[in-house]
Amino acid sequence: MHIRMHMDSEFSGIRERRFKITRKYLVYVLFALPAIAYVIGLSIIPAITVVYQSFLVAGKFSLYNYSVLPSYGLYASIGNTLIVSVGALLIQLILALAIAMVMMKPFAGSKIFSSIVIIPFGISTIVSAFIFSLIFTNVGGFANGVLVAFGFKPVVWFSSSISDLGVVMFSDFWKNTPLVALILYGGLSSVSPTLYEAASVDGAGAFKRFTHITLPAIAPLISIALLVRGVSEFNIFALPLVLIGYHPLILNTLIYENYSTLATRPISYAAATVLLLIIMAYSIFVLKIGGAKQYAK
Amino acid sequence: MPNKTNPLIYIVVLALALLFFYPFWVLFLIAFEPTKLTFGLIYPLQFPLEITLTNIVNSFNQVDLLGPLMRSLEVAFIVGGLALLLGIPAGYGIAKLTARISNKIIAFLFIINMMPGLVIAIPISLYFYSAHLENTVLGVALAQELVVLPLTVFIIMGGFRSLPRDLENQARVDGAPLSSTFARVLLPLIRVPILIAFILSWMTSWDEFTYAFIVAPIVPTDSTFPVALYNYVTRDLPLQSATFALVATVPVIVLVVVFQKYLKGQYLSGGLIG
Amino acid sequence: MNVKMKYENVYKYYKSSKILNKLDLEIYDGEFLVILGPSGTGKTTLLRVTVGIEDLTAGKIIMDGVDISKLPPNKRNIAMVFQNYALYPNMTAYQNIAFPLKMARKPRSEIKKKVSEISETLKIAEVLEKNVTLLSGGQKQRVALARALVRDPKIFLLDEPLSNLDARVRVVARSELKKIQKELGHTFVYVTHDQSEAGSLSDRVAILRSGRIEQIGTYEELLDEPRSTWVGDFIGDHPMNFINGEKFGLPKGTLGFRDSWATIGDGEISGTVELCQLGEESYHIQCSIDSSGANQDIDYGEGENSSEASTGTGNFRRSTVGVRSSKKYAVGDRIRFHLDKFNVYDPEGKLIESVNAK
């Protein structure tokens, strides 16, 4: 009996202290709580509000907003958004890979070079949009100035939807390539140079070394870049707004155009919900394809 | 091969450098050449024949440049300061949790960061309208804070994690209360991550358009410089816009050049790498 | 001896593993206590719960009659030197040493006086203005020690403070540490897995095994009368030799002896047995053992003068039996030795008696 009592008190003590350990962790969670609450309050709740409002017509649940969306140019704007995003991503990946690979090599002026290609990272999107609007002016403009100086014919840049979108997707490279280049450069610098030397000794040419060593090494980083940049690409707003206005429409300009008129605001909520879905689908796709392992870390 | 410099590389370097430098050059030409050589010509020349300050001086007199720039400055400092205020405790707390839990929190913050800006900005502007925060410095700053907070938390958490664990214990053993442990030991040791987080938040806010545009719409004197610049661009005032763009870009260029060595891919892409 | 600190029923569980498991221990005022144990037995955890940077799961720690187990570390007035020194890298050596005094809100003049005194004692006065990251390993260790000593705490905890030093510096630092402790008369609790440190530094040694104190006593007591076969096996330059006691007419159990307790008589080599070569220098010889009148062949491995390592033949609890000898033996030699002292352990490995046969 005496032993039993002793055991009991011992174990209740243990239980009490166990609770204390979780309480210690709770303190650390409390440190993080303001930031987490801020992010939830200002993003999840608004996002839920948007989705909720998109299903409301005169206070009642309805799919009306979605049923009229196509007549506001939904399908074209989704197509245009995809064209711009995919095109811009490709341009940025290729340029970034070139920059990252060049930065791996020693050459005179490499410091100045890396400054020049990284500085645009800090440029405001709106400044970039303004400058490219000066470069790609329909009549005249600096791009045509270059073409004419080299004896080519000037181009009417904003002549069709496709060329309009082309200008947007190209202009996006300036501000956003540096980040992709920095990510890829991080991947390239982690490859041991001895690996390349060994491959050279084994008779692998430059192309084989690229496909067998470089690409596998940076494949996970490419998927990270695709995720980070791809999501932002779906969100581009200032650039198309300045360069092409509302014609042709992309999803973001469609959302904004309808938001700015009170009568069509529910339409903008529905379009925003569609954009949210596309971005979620894209993120899941990229994570499943390539980044899942990295992401899990 | 890795030790020799292939002359071909200089062609690639030159092409890339020209491509990335050219937009700056265009801005420079517009801002400093007389208009007869830029907008006066159908095909503007690529090299300045004449340099003038007239455009800039006139622009300063014609439109309010300083107002939006000062507002941008205020907003950027609030965003940067608030990011540290929320981010330092959060980074500390998350660094102290087990890796499994902390990685989940960081991943959560970054997933939130992927929410489309416009989708979130619209309801936020409606909340702020009812809280009388629309068109205010604080309103814009609070909205932009959302963009910078996850990266700030991540960078500062990395800073805390890189410290030897026993340092904090040592300070407590030496009799320091938590406040002194932070002020005298921990924070001085992570001043570089703190500085990077602040600079990145500051720059993001300085450049940010979508939230500013929705929360503080087009009243040029009331908005930050990107919104004001957008306004001048749409009103077809290219000289004023160019002056604006130039003045607003100089501080960012300086910041990027000075802090270039800290701009690393794994920092900027957040928790997604490693 | 006054009891300075007392551990009562101390438990520390981490998730499901029991790091400290019903630990009881008394530390005397002014003694140099070495906590010795293999790695992973909770030595460092014991220090960390003592100083308060980790919570106890259950139990009490009583210092000067007061239960301190629930106080935060900054209220316990216990100093600790961490294994990696945990010097504040953003400060100079002076600022590091002065830090605990500053936290105790001591006046500037007093801080200055105390820091210069302790740095004289520890011979680091000339590096005080250097940033600690620029110091050598030995200097870092002294700065860490100075920071612990400067504030006059009730007890000092040291977690393998010499393990990061190279071998030569370590021996010097060891003797200085002992000297300082004796001069200042402080209570030191010193954790190590290094037996030579335990032997040369300690007033008493506590052996920690699976989260509790297996045996406590002077190093010599532990060597002579290990309370269990486990301690006998763990402590000493060479593990204790164990052979089955029944062969010697003892009750069921184990006979343990150290190699120095065995003497080999001259001219007692007789007969030949097979022998295997283990390496260049080491081979083992089968030999007879003479004790309590019983003879038994045992494996005996030889290096140069002392010996260890061999495979057993099944008669022995341990496969390695070592005996000191100045003589070289050839393959096939048969030897006989005599035990001056031995301990007798029961089948569970607990000490029954210590026999001095001389």
C-alpha cells in the first residue's frame, strides 16, 4: 500500500511536468502568433470573402455570376493569361540559365556584369512597364530606332492580340529574370567542379556535360523557379495595364475592370475565384511534377 | 575548360549586358535629352547628341513629385519596421520549435504568399474603407506588409537557427533576463539577416503597385510613387513620368549594388529551397 | 562535509526515452566532483537540468536547503561552462567576462576590478581587448572559465571543457583547473567521458549509467572495489578481467581482477598449448591461473608488456584477460600467474566481497 502511494505521486509529478513541456512550446508558438494571425487575417479571410461573395446574387446563393462570366471575355482572358505566363516563364528561364552559366565562369568584368543583370531586380514593375512602353511604341520608339539603324524595317508592335501579348511577355523579363538567375546560380554553384573534370576525362563533350550534369543538378531549382515565378506570372497586373490596357484582356485586367464599376463587382469576384483556382491547380501541378521532394524539406 | 576563359563567353556576356542595360539607357535618354531628339524624332537616336536638365527641372515644377515620393518613403519605412516588429518574434519562436512544426508554419506562410494579389487586395480595400484606412499611408503599409512578412519571418528564422544553441542558454545562465538576452546577445548576432529582411521589405514596398493601387487609388498626391507614376503614364506625360521613374529608381539601384552579395536565390525564393 | 546540492528522485524524460531515471546524488561543499560515464548516459542533461535550461520531468534539486528545480536559470546563481564555450562572438574577451556582472547590475568600477583580477589569475589579461573569435582554443577555454568564475556563483558546472583542446594544452589546462579550484575553494561539478581527467581532477567520481548514479567514490575506490562488474569493466586504463568463479571453488558468480593484481612467477612456464597470432605485436597465450588452489587455463593476450584482446574459449565471462609481465613469451608457452587481489561478484554482477589474498 505504501509503495503504491509512492508510485502514484511519482507519476502524477511526471504527468504534470510533461504538460509543462508542451507549455514551453506554446510560448514559442505565441511568439509567432502575431505574424501568423496577421497573414491569416489579411489573406485567408479576404480570399474566403471573395469566393463567398462570388456565389451571392442579391444575398442568395447563385451561380449567376459564373454563368455570365464568359460573356465578359473569360475564356479569352484565361487563354491570354496562359500564353503570357508560359511565354514569359520560358524567356526568363532561358535568359536566367544563360546568365547563371556565364556567372560560373571567370571572365574580365564579371563583377560589373553581375551588377548589371541583378540591378533590375530592384526596379519597380511600373517603372519597367513605363520604359518598355517607350521602347515598343507603335510609331517610332526605341526598338524601332534600333531596327532602322541596322537597316531593318520598323515593326508595328501593337498590331494584333498575339503581338500585344508578345510585348507583355517579353517586357516582363527585365525585372524578373534576375531572381530566376540567382536561384539557378545557387544550384550551379553547388555542383562540384570535379564532377565536370571527371566527365571531361571520361570523354563527355560540352553538350553531354550540360545534359548529364548541369541539368539534373538544377532540375529541382528550375521547378522551384517555375513555382515562385509561375505564380507571380499569373498575377501580373501593372505591366499589361500600362502596355496594353484592357485589350486584349488577361484575367487580372478582367478582374480589375469589373471591380472598378460597382454594378459588375460580383463578376470580378467570380473571375478572381477562377484565378485563385488556376493558381492553386498550377502550384499543385508543379509541386507534384518536380518540387515535391524539395518542398517537403 | 573550367580554368580557361572561352572568348565566345564575351559575346554572350556582352549581349546579355546590353539587353539588361538597354532599358536604363532608354530612361536616361528620355530624361536627359532634349525632346526634339527623343519624341521629336520618329526613330529616336540611340546616343545622346545633347544633354539637358530642362526636362527634370520642368517636371519638378509642373507636377508634385516630392509628395508621392515622401509617401512612398513613409510607407516603405512602416512596412520595413512592422516586418521586423512582427518578424523577429515570429522568427525566434519558429526557430525554437521542432523542425517538423516550423517547416510546416513556414510552408503555410509561403502558400499564403501565393494568393493572387488582386484577389486579396480587393476585399482588403473594402475592410480598410470601413476602417477609414483607405487612401492612408498606414492602410497601404498594412496591405503591403502581407507581401513581405513571410520572407521576413523566413530570413530571420534562418538567422536565429544559425546561432549556436547554447549561446542563449549561456546568457540565461549568466543571469540575463529574456529582454537582455535579445538586446545584448541574440539581436546583435543576427543583425545581417535583420538588415537584409528590412532592405528587402523596404524595396518591395517602394516598388509595390497592386495593393497601393487598390487601397490608395488614383489621387496622385495621396498615393505612393508607383501609383502616381501610373497616373502620369496614363495621362500621357512621358517627361514627367521619366523624371519620376529616374528619381524613384536611383535609391533602389544603390541598395541593390550595396547589398548585392546578400541577394541570394535561397533567400529570395524563401523556404522553398532546402 | 556539508551537502551543497542534493538531487532527489530526479527524472528527465525526453519523449519516450528516459535520460535521467530516478537519479539521487549529493554534492559536498568545496569538492571537485567528476561525473563520468559513457556518452549518451545523460551527463550533459544532468548539468542542463541543474542549471535550469531544461526542465525536470519529476524530482527535486536542492541547493543550500532550497528547492531550485522550478527557478529560471537566471535566478539560480549557478555558473556553467559549456562544451563549446558558448562565448558571445559579438563581444571582446573583456565584455564576455563582464557580461554576468553587468546582468547583476554591479557598478562599473567593481566590474573592472573583478575582471582584471580573474584574468590575471587565468593569464588572459593581454587578450582582454581582443574579439573572442580571434582567440586560440586554450584562450577561449580560459575566457569561458573566467566568465563563470567572475560572478562568484554557488556552484560551477563544467561540460567537458577540455575536450576541444589539443592533447598537450589539455594536460596543462587540467592541472591549472585543479589548482584554481583548490585555491578558490569552489564546488566544481565536472562532466567528462575521459577517465584520465576523472583520475587526476576529482575528489570524488560519480559514475552515471542509464540515467542514474551507478557508484560514487574516490577514483581509487572505484578502481579497487567496483560495485558492479559493469563499473569494473568501464573504469580503469584496461577493463577488469572477469572469469567464472565456480572454477575456483567460489559460489556461483564472477571473479574480477585487474592486470596489476596478477603476478607471474619466474620459471612457471610449462607445457605448450596452441596459440593464435592476432597482429604484429599482439597474440594471445593460453596460460594457467593459480588462485585459491584451483588451476585453470585462460586466454592471455600480449602486446608489449601488458596485454589485451583475445578470443575466449568459453570458460570466461570476458574474452579478454590481461596480465602485466615484463617477459616476452613465445608462441606455445604456457604460463602460470598468481592473484594478489580479486573481487567476487554475484551472477547479477553485484559485488559480494573484495578479497586481498596477500
